[in-house]
Amino acid sequence: MALQTESKETGKRLSKYRRLENAVPHVLTDRDMAIIAAVADYQLLSRSQIQRLLGFGTVTRINFRLQKLFHHGYLRRHFLPTLKGSSQAIYTLDRVGLPVAAERLGKDVKDLWHPKTTLHPFFLNHQLAVNDVRISFELAARAHDDHQLVQWLPEEECYDRFYFGNRWRSLTPDAFLRYRVGNQVLSAFIEVDRGTMPNRRFQEKVERYFAYDVSGRYNERYKGQRFRVLVVANSPARLANLKQTAAQVAQRYCWFSTLPALRELGLQASIWEVVGREGRGPLL
């Protein structure tokens, strides 16, 4: 079922870009509210991510629900530019959905409204990739009784400044998480690499994590003694390149995998590589 379909209310063809005027009032289902809350929590999600996260069985079913939520003002819809074919829609929260998401998530409305969210294609693609990583942790936690995604901090919340080497430095991870397996807790920063960062800049990032640890700032803020940096690359070739770069500096911090492997095989699979170790192994 394509995104552009016929409205049962008017018999007219629905536009991908413009909302239906004078739409018949829509009664929200529990599934609708779950979608609105998920989009608010992640700030933006693609249709395929919503389908994966919430377990919709068919594309037809999820497209039907998303159409309703868009045309009734609960969600906004954006499209990335594409050279051929049609671009998959990306959804963000709109004003009508604010009180629904706030009640569902137990948050204040003002904490969920992000009207200035950057809609540049580079930002959208990068944030979607970061969200894919988070979804992998969410799904793994749901699949195991003794697993829990205890904490997820997005970039704006885990940004930090610290003093080391006689000067102030900044740390800007893509995210920080704590994930519990039984009585053990994994603490990790997330770095999603889409192949656009020069090797020298990546090396500086890894060195900065080392400085963040040695300075004592990590322990001061997160109250933890150990952490990993989970580097998620866009391809095996890029992974090998980043791994080689990390080997020259603070190798013990970084674990490497690819986004396609994480999406297709899941968090529990043996998809992670570490400098100085042969082959791949599980993260947990």
C-alpha cells in the first residue's frame, strides 16, 4: 500500500505532502498512541523503524495508521531527497500529538516539543542510524526477561566539558546507554559513523574518550569505573579502517560493528570486533 491512497471519508486521492482538509475526527487506538509516543521519544522515526519497534506485521497496516496520524495533525511527515524511486517518509511529532505523547510517556509537553529539529538530509540520516542502534537494544531487552535498557541519553544530554592536559575539552557522543544483563551492567557511548569523518578526526575522538576517562570526569558524572565506545560503521570496509585507526591510540575502549549487521542479526549476535582479537564475538 503506497502512502498516497484514496480517503474513505472523501473519496479523493490523499496527498503525500498536504493534509486532508476537514478530515472526519479520528478515535485513537492504543496502537496509535504507541506510535505517537515512540516518535516523540525518538524525536524522529522512519516507517520501517516504527514497524520494527512496534511489531506491525505488514506494511499496509502501518501505512494506514501513519496516514491517519499525519492527516489528523498528530505527526508531521518529511521526505529525504532521492535520485530515483520514492523516498520513505520520516515522521516527527506535531502539535496535536503533544498531549497524547506527554501522557503516554509521563513527561511534560514542553520537554517533547522540538519545533527547530534540523531537517537537513545529513542530520536526518545520521539520527535515523543512531535510532537504529537504540531500537536494537530496545528489542533485545524485550526478548529477554533478565535484560533491561536502563538508560539512554541522546547527544544533547550526554555532551560534556572537562579539564585535561592544561585545557578544557568537550566530548560529544551520539548517545550514552546503560544496559543490564542479570546483575551486570554495560555502560557505553555510541558513535555512529556514516563514512564521512576523516580518520584523523576519528582518532582525535578516541583520544578524547581516553582523556575523559583518565581525567576522572567520566567517573564523576556517570558514577562508573568502566565504559566501552560502541562504534557502528556503515560497512565492513569502513569498520576495518576505523579499527586500524583506533589501534594506534586507546584501543581498549572501542568495540566495532556495522549497522546492517545490527539491524539484520540483532544485538545478541556475534557481530562485534575488538582491536587485538581475532574474529567476531557477542557484545554481552
